[in-house]
Amino acid sequence: MYIAETNSTNTLLREMLAQGSWPASERWLRAGFQTAGRGQTGNGWESEAGKNLLFSVLLDPTDCLFDLNILVSVAVHKMLNGQLSTLQSQLSIKWPNDIYWQDRKIAGILIENALIGSRVCYTIGGVGVNINQTEFVSGAPNPVSLKQITGRDYDLEELMTLFLNTLDEVQSWNRDEQWAYYRAHLYRREGYHPFVEREVNETPTMNADASAQGQFLARIQDILPSGEIVLQTPNGEQRKYHFKQIRYVL
């Protein structure tokens, strides 16, 4: 289903499900523009009207919510990777589920449960992908679009169809295959990189700049089924974090 404008596709889809007004035959909701697009940890999502892919897709609930983060992030990564040449393809999945080109963010994902009463009936995967936008004015530190990378325009309907086909393909894989792809394409998966622990009262963000205090070097040792990241410092110390507890230094 396509709608020209809404506050947030995740919010609208969740409301329609709760009201019983969502058509049973529909699987996804795409908007040309969101007035209040949302990201992880309360971050907003900037998008110029009609330029980018902004959509929510219905997912089957699972006992392990992070499996769905992996499912959607792998599908978005795989879909975008197919649009890039070998020289341009420097895409990665930044834990927990952002898609990065080099050190710049091209896509964000927000997975939420939809409740009817107290029962989880659906899980909604909200996705924002920068496609044809070339100017970003919100102050976001590191956005990039597919057009900025390749220099050409893209048909949003075609890419939406391609994503749904890719999602079906990734869903056909077993869980081990999905996790293997995710781990193999993790951002900064090799070597030691700077991180900083996140203060709860700080302005929501997943990143810190190079001047951030309290930095420490660590490498990614593992991602747990719960979605927690396990880091290892150069002296062998292991540290485990939920995604709201740690920030990458960019």
C-alpha cells in the first residue's frame, strides 16, 4: 500500500492494525513523505519528499526479536549491494541494524511489536533508505544516498519490489545462514576501533564524534542472540552491551 504522506509508517500501520482497518491482503506500507519519521533510541529520520524509500513491512512474530533485526538488515544490505559496482560496494551492517556505506549511513531500521490488547500479533519493520536525495539539512552527522554514491537516479517502486523479493529470499534461508551473512558484513568487524559508553541522559544518538570523552579501543568479538554486542579490549577484557549502552566513535 502506498500513501503520499503520514507521520510515520510504523505508527500508522500499528494504529490500523489495532483498529482492524488494515487490509488482510496487504504486506507493506510505503510513504512518499513522513512528517515524524523515527529511528533507534528516539532519533528522527530526515527525508526529502518523494526522494527516498520510507516503508514498513509486516513480519511474523518470533521469540527472538533480534532475529527480525537480522532478517530485515540483511535484506536491505543485499538489495542495496546489488545496485553497486564492485568498486562502489563498501556496504556494511552497523550493529544493531543500520546500513553504512564506508562511514556514512544510507539506511536505518526500526523493529517494533504491534499489540492487540496485551498480545503480540504482528511485528513491524520500519525502514528508511536514502535513495535519490542529494542534500541533507537536518544536521545528521553522516548521511549518504544511493544517488550520491553512483550518480544516477532510481525508480522507488522498482526498488520496493526488489526489496520485497530479497526479503522473501532471505526468509527462505535458515537462521544460521542469516546470522552468518550478518556477521560477515558487520561494520568495523575487523581490528580495534574506538567506542564510548553512552550516558542515559544524553541526547539520543548511536554515534559520538572524535572528541568524545571516555573512549576505549575494542574489537567486535560476537553478537549474542539477545542482540547484545560483545567487545574485547586490547588487554583481553570482555565487555557486553545492549545497543542503548554503547556508541561508535566516528
